[in-house]
Amino acid sequence: MGRVAAVDCGTNSIRLLVADVTVGEDGSRWLRDVHREMRVVRLGAGVDATGVLSAEALERTRQALADYTNIMRRKGTERVRMVATSATRDARNRDEFFDMTRAVLGVEAEVISGEEEARLSFTGAVADLGPEEGPFLVSDVGGGSTELVLGSWDGVRADVEAARSVDIGCVRLTERCLHDDPPSPAQVAEAVAVATDVLAEAFAAVPAAKASTWIGVAGTVTTMVALAEGLPEYDSERIHLARLSVDRIREVTERLLGMGHAERAALGPMHPGRVDVISGGAIVVRALADHLTTHGITELVASEHDILDGIAFALG
């Protein structure tokens, strides 16, 4: 057993998992959470338009990473891996980010490909589901990108058949299309068209028709589940492995699109950092649902376990 730390720095948030990893004789792994935390730092704010990471976003990320580093030390972490995704892949000043993370954390942050990001997400997402529910399609709607990955799980190891990352997510779609609050019908229509068009590239590469179960990970999906369930506050235990019908996905999306900032902020399960971008994320999730219904999939299984757990499994 070893104590490891996984850090995932995305377009919208930076997250930490400190966990103990136990490895069985057959190669199977179990995780026991020691500390799990998420902060919204909006590292990728404006990158779609400017091509650079802002000084303010870099400083927000530095402060969060410094706090995470202190937590890792207090918890006695033996190994750490940090991955950085969509925003850093796109930024011209990415070296500033890597210089900062190296100085604060003491290890190199890795820019992983969209395909590797999807594989790590898949490993984390499927571990609590029975093999008989597969094959699985895992979707990870982030701030700047969305990953789809198709594969199977035998209870010990994940076998990935296909994966694709495309440049659409809650921050990117909001900045590109949803300029009013609440957005106008024309803006919503444009956002739906953009999301559908970009996701078509992912579906062309990932044969979703082979999937029996759709799993959704990351904050947009888990927040939508919390809202659909009417939770007074965010409750990860009640959200993990909850099932949300396609009809409910559409209802929650329409509800969010009709709300202004103050109304969304007043929702109990809503993280303050998601208030501005949740509607864009919901449009992406609804576009996924609309496509998957054509293949007979009628519900989404939400997983609180994702790329962080996949990184931790790999460290073990």
C-alpha cells in the first residue's frame, strides 16, 4: 500500500486527490480516499479568444496549488502526479504555467493528450460498476474539452477500444455563444449547433452504438444530477452512481437556460465557480444525450470518480 496524490488542472478547476492504493495479487487496485478537494480557478478563462493564460488566472492557480502542496506534505504523500489539460494545450504562454507549477509543486506537470485524458477518466469512472453493465461509454465534459471513451471492464482492468477528445466544454461554449444572461433563443440555438457539430467528430471516432451503459463524470454532470434529484446541497454520496433519464437531462437543461445569474447562484448544490458556465455545460450534456438516444441509451449514470482516480490507480 502506498499513499499517492493526483492533481488534475483543467480549464475551469484544479482538483486534488490524496489516496491510499492497495494492489492485490491479481493486479487489482483499491483506493481509499484520504483527501479530495476541488477549486474553481478558471485557468482557461479567455484562452479561446486571446490564446494566452491571463496573469490573474495563473495567480489563482498558483495559490490553489500552493495550498494543495501543503496538504500533500501534511498527509505524508509518497508519490505525486499532476496532469494539465485543455487550457494549457491551447495557450501560447504555456511555459509560464509550467515554470510556476514546477516551482510550487516540485515536479513537472504533464500535458496529456485528449486521448490519454479520456483513458484515465475511463479507468476511474468504471471501477465501481459491474462488468455485466458494459461495454461502457464514458463522457467527461470539462471546461474546454469533452472526452468520449468506449471500453469494457472485467472488474480488475479496463480495456479501452476507442477514445476521442474534442474542443467543446462549458467554458469554451459559454464564451463563444452564450453572451446574455439568460441567453437569448438565438444564442442557445447557436450553442446547440456548435456543440452538435463538434461532438460529431467524437462520435465519428468512438462507436457509441456498441455501448450498453453511458457514464458521465465531472462537475457539469454531477451538478445536473444534484438539481434533478432536488438536493438542498451538494452530496457526493447521493450523486455517485445516481441515474438520470434523458428526459430529465432535457428538463434540467431548459430550467438552467431560463435562469439568470442570481437564480442559478441560489441553487443549493451549485458551486459558485460553476454559476457562469453551467448552462453551456448542460447544452453539451444534452447534445450527447440526443445522439445516444438514437442508439437506444435512455439514461446517464453519474460517477464522482474520474480522471483523479485514474491517475491515482496508475501511481499505485
